[in-house]
Amino acid sequence: MKESILDVVHSTAKDLSEAGVMDKQTMHKFDALCLPKLKQYDGQRIKAIREKARVSQAVFAAYLNITPSTIKQWEQGSKKPRGTSLKLLSLVEQKGLEILM
């Protein structure tokens, strides 16, 4: 598997930090800069993630620790997920609902 340039640079920075050449505060800032940007999810995509997991809105909501009403609003497009919900949706999309068990 090919590593991205960012992955290689991050690995090098980590090695420098472990060797004591880069201080921990700088490494923490570097870690934060290397976090992937979260995708935005529209209603159709959220519904597709839920349907791929073969669960109802109520069950999906329970896994995400939100209300079924929120799932319904997301899927209808009247509300958009934010913050932690975006991260959880990203994880479920990539790894499946089992990641939250």
C-alpha cells in the first residue's frame, strides 16, 4: 500500500519526537494538523449508510446516541449532522456499525 506524503512526513515527525529532537507540544500541534477533514453527509448518504447496516432509524439512532427524530431530520435534509456525529458517521461508513459495539 502506498503511503501519502503526509503519512511519511508524520511518521518522520513522530520519530523525531521519540528521539527527543521535536518537543511534545510541537508534535501535538503536528498531530492535529494531520487529522483528516471530516466529510459532510447529506440525507441520501446517511440513509444509504443506515440501510447498508440493515437497521431502522430507531436502532441507528440508538447506536449513535441520538434521537430517532434526529435521524429522520438528517435523512430528510432538514438538519445536518455536526461534531461528534460526523465522526461517528464516518467511522460507521468506513468500518460498519460493528465499530460502535
